[in-house]
Amino acid sequence: MQFLKHSFPLLRTPALLIPVLFIMISCQPQTQRLATSTLNINQRVDSVLALMNLEEKIGQLTLYTTDWESTGPTIRAGYVDDIRSGRCGALFNSHTVDFTTQLQKVAVEETRLKIPLLFGYDVIHGYKTIFPIPLGESSSWDLTIMEKTAAIAAAEAAASGLHWTFAPMVDIARDPRWGRVMEGAGEDTWLGSRIAEARVKGFQGKGIGNTDAVLSCIKHYAAYGAPVAGRDYNTVDMSERAFREYYLPPYAAGIAAGAATVMTSFNDLDGVPATGSKWLMTDILRGELNFQGFVVTDYTAINEMTNHRVVADDKAAGELALQAGVDMDMQGAVFQRFLAQSLKEGKVSLQMIDQAVKRILRMKFELGLFDDPYKFSNAAREKATVFSAANRAVAREAVRGSIVLLKNKGNVLPLSKTQGKIALIGPLADSKADMLGAWSGSGDAKDCITLFEGMKNVIGASRVSYSQGCKVNGEDRSGFDAAIKLASGSDVVVLAIGEEAVMSGEAAARADISIPGVQEELLQKLLATGKPVVVVLMNGRPLAIPGVDSTANAIIEAWYGGTEAGNGIADVLFGDYNPSGKLTMSFPYSTGQIPVYYNEKSTGRPFNPESKWTSKYIDNPNAPLYPFGYGLSYTQFSISDPRVSKTSFSNRDTISVTVKLTNTGKRAGAEVVQLYIQDKVSEVTRPVKELKGFEKVMLEPGESKDIVLKLDKNHFSFFKRDMSYGTEPGEFLIMVGPNSRDLKTTTVKLID
Ligand code: NOJ
């Protein structure tokens, strides 16, 4: 090992070095490993790089899916041969200790250089224990639980042989037609940034290389959440100002929190496909955000640049991607097929290839795979960690926290735990598969608790009866009569309706976001029985439900809760948990209102219902049905007028905004106190309000607490006309309340 430490020039002689590398990466006596660790990571990376031929280097830049399962068109088969020949350095959709060990063995025992493989997977809201979909979880406004569920997902994944998750998705989305809103944190930049940090911290835990953590991947960089008309993969076009103000910060926050990798997006942005954009992948990502990890494409995004028609063929697409700053080609096999030729032609340089290889090797070193390629392959750990009772208990907690109470007329909720007959109706009331939601990792539908099961778990089987009524989609009304009969003989109806899980997620845009099929018609028939109807919505996006809102007695938004869905919803229905969720995306009044989001601009003709010539619809309200930040509780809260520590302040000050929060009702409960600001006059148009702080607080009945939220110059900064970032002196409104609509206001002045 002295040789490795002191003789770097000699490392260029591959014949001499193969044994050395072998020593580094195999199970050698501890003393030798200690010796290697005296080299710093850069030296170790360089020492490996020096051994590699071009094909092996390009292999490290190549990620293939196994045939375990695929999330898009599979271009390459025969991945085991690719591993064996050193043409593939990373795999996805391969997990479990058993399977990953088999594959790792091929890499470590059968390839020339024995470089270990990296295993990735879409662990989005859980690996085997499935948590609520991320949009649902974001509605908890509980950063601690989001970090915790990410940590559990990571621990389960890492115990199953995985090193890397393709999460979190931090794309800001204002258009609920886009099916992937289910995977994000909603419409707000500030909240989305905090959630990005929490999830990165959760996934990466105490640090890369710990066996209960995985590499995280900030995706989809950039602005994938803003496709025209909400249609997945569609064009994205926005001003640089809008991009930097509203879309870039969550990526930046995730990177600042230490995200190891970044995934490119499929879309173009201002005419340039993101995967081929040097501005995005190098100037901003590396230059401005100081990103140190590696960049992977989203699936065949390199190849797709030919469909974007910015290049004529795959070879040119690969050159564009590498030149832009992409390091790893997911599934497209473009680097593998063409990069050597591109190098020969001088279209790319060896230095560019080496740079990308080094970034990837570095991550393998940081994970500790060179010291022990089977570090994440421990069958006993897998058995103890995956789907443990403790993990399921956290999942139940996460479900309860994600639920949003949208309406509760006459306090029909919570339901009595001891009295009355309950008719449980609806296509989603006893569907296990739908509880998983999209992107459910290795989650198993049979493990999911349905609402029917959850209710029986709380009150026993005798008081609750179930009738499906109808399907989610289609015109079949043949189940109506049985459902109406059941409702008529019961004291209260719980109706579980919404979307099938496959109706949101990737490639699942909807042009009409009302409740599909005859479900709403069934609701009206049930209401006609005169029984109170509690609607439990399960869906992966905001829905347009003015008809449900105006007629149902109570509505709870339950999203897709994952493994423990039914138990968590039952906890809320029967009052074992007082709902505290708040929407992180506005629920539009109609599809035609989209995009509707709380932080809109004033316009030159602000909405005035009395005047025709203002910015409004003639057939719809301007306001959404339920605004951002909205959600009710079984108790009531009052929030006092905000008080500020200073009414005039400078860029060097931190000001405190204090409100008194009181639980004025009869139950313990949690309120999310939200703080918004408005820049009253600025040199560019600014939103009517922007979230800049919040705190979720639990209070006993009658209890009060002073909530103090802090603001400094960072909260008041924006991109000015010349695109410099900073503050401008002047007055700001400070608004505090329980949602983005019902706010109490004061004014502060920034003096310099
Ligand atoms: C395509 C999706 O856009 C991305 O989010 C995912 O990580 C990859 N497929 C891999 O499954």
C-alpha cells in the first residue's frame, strides 16, 4: 500500500496496478484497508481512474434498468453481460439483498477492474412500508415527520441492497392537471424548499456511507413541474425571473442540504432541452449552486433530444449532454454507443469524460463500496428493518398528519365510536391497490389497510357495512340501489370516492380534474336519503369539486395514504386524531381556472367584482374553492393581530413577528400558523402574498401560546430589474393567519 500512497506517477501503468486495485476493493485484512484509507478520496479516485480504459470509463457513466421492472421503454437487455464487460457501472430497479448481491458479485468477481456497482431505485414515499404520497405528506406541514419517513424509506432501501433513491422530487407545480403533482410538495416555493431540505436530510441521514442512508437525488432539474397545459413531458417556457424566483429555490435548497445527485428533466426550458443545457447543468448547478455530486439524466432524456429536434441523432445528443455537464446516462445507452467515437472526432474531450467518471467514482468511495462492495447487503439487517412494526407505526402517524379536513358542517365529524350504524360506500373504500398511490416502490397492495379494514379495527365489524356503489370510472350505475338501501338503513354514510391511483403520477395528466365517472351522481343519490354523508376523497392531485363542497356534510382529503391508509383515516373519522393538515396546492373551482395559485400578481387591473374591466372570469369566481394553506380542525383557533419587534428595520436586522394563538374549542388540536409578506411597491411586479414562515403548534383546549416567527433580509429579497438579487427599501405587509386567505395584517418598513 506504500506503493499506492507514494507512487502516483506509476499508477499510469495498468499492468502493475490491477493487483493494487484489487487489494483496495476486496476483502483484505484490516491493516491493508487502513493503509488505503490514508489516501484522501480524491487520490483514491485518481488511482482508480488511472487504471481504466475508455470503455470502462464510459461504463461508469452508464446506468441501466434491470428487467425487474421498468418505468419506461427499455432500450437495453442483457445487462449482466454489460456488467461483466465493464460497460455498465450502475443499475436501477434492482433491489433486495439477494438480487443485488448476485449482481454485485458479477461486478466484483468477473470484471477486469472489479469496480462495484451502484444500485438505484425510485424510493419516493417508502420502500416497503409505504407512506402517504408526497403531496399528501406535504399537507402535514410537519418537517419532522417528513424527514422521519424519508429516513425510514432510506433505512429500508439501504437494508435491501440499495445505495441511491431517485427522490425527492422538488418540482414546483401550479397545474393540477399534471399527474406528477402527487410526487411533489405543492405550489409554494418557500415551503417546497423547506420540504426539499427535510427529505434530503432524511434520505441521507447521518451521512453518505451509513448503512441506513441512501444517496438522494434532487429532481427533475429543471422546471419539469411547469409543462404547458399540465401535459406531462410538454414544453416549459418561462422568464428567467420566474424560474429563479419560483422554480429554482427548492432545487437549490436540496443541494445546499447536501443532496448527492441531481436528475435532469425531460422538458425544454426557453428552447433548450434541460438535459443539453450548459446554463442549467454547469453555470447554475455547479457555478452558482456549488453542486459537488453527479448528474444523472432522467431515463432516455439524452436520446429524446432528437425528438426535441435540437440534434439530428443520438450521437450528437450525447455530445450535447456531456458538454452541458451530464455525468450519467440513464438507460439511453447513448454514451455507451457513441461517446468513444465522439472523443475520436474531438467532439468531446477526455477531460470531460474523466471529470464525469471521477464524480461517480467519488460517490462509490463515499458510500464505502470500494472497501466493502457488499456493505449494503446484509440479509439479517434486511429482515429486521424492512416493514417493521415500528416503521408501520410511523406510517400511521404520517397518514393522520396528511389528512385535510375540508368541510365539517354541523360537526358531523368525528363519528361516534360507540353508537349508530355506518354505511361505508364507494369504489375506494375497500381497495388495497389504490392505497399505495403511484410510485410505491416495493410496496405490496396486500399489505395495505383499506378504509373498511381501518374502520373495523377501530369500532369492530358490527356497526359498519360496505357497499361499493360504483366504480371510479365508467357509467355503471348497477350498484346504486344496493348502496342507497344500505345508506337508508344506516345513521351516517361515509363515501370514499376520488381517482384510481393510476390516474396520477408519471404520464397521467388529466384534461378534466373533476371526480370521474358516476361517483358524484352516487353522492347526490345518497344525500337524497336524508342521511348525513361524509365524503372521504382519495386522489393524487387537487380536484375540482364545487358540487361535493356545496352538498356533502363533511369532506376529508385523505390522498393515498400508503400501507396504513385505512387505519390513519379511521383515526381521524372517529376522533382519535384531530385533523391538522393544510393544503399545499390550491383546489380550483373548475378545471378552467387552472393555473390558480395563491401567490399570483396584482395585475394592472386587479379583480373587482363590481367592475367588468378587471382581471376575472365571467362564469367562475377568481378565488379557488379551497385556498393554499387551508384546512379545518375539530377544534377552533383564534390568531391575534401580528405584533412586530420593529416597525422600521434594516438589512442587518432580524425582526420578530408575534401572534397569540389560542385553542378556543373543546379538543386538543394543532394549528399551522402561516406568515406571508407583500412588498407594497417594488421595481418589478411581485406576488400579492408570499409564504415566508410557519409553525405547527399543538394546544390543549383553552390553551394559548405566543408564536414568534423571524424575518430577515433573505425573506424580503427578490430579483430586481437588472436580475441582481437583494432587497429594496420600502413598506411590506406582514400577514399572519391559518391559511393564505384569512389573514391579519400589519406593516413594516425596510429603511436601507
Ligand atoms: C422517469 C421519471 O421521470 C423519473 O422520475 C424516474 O426516477 C425515472 N423514470 C426512473 O424510474
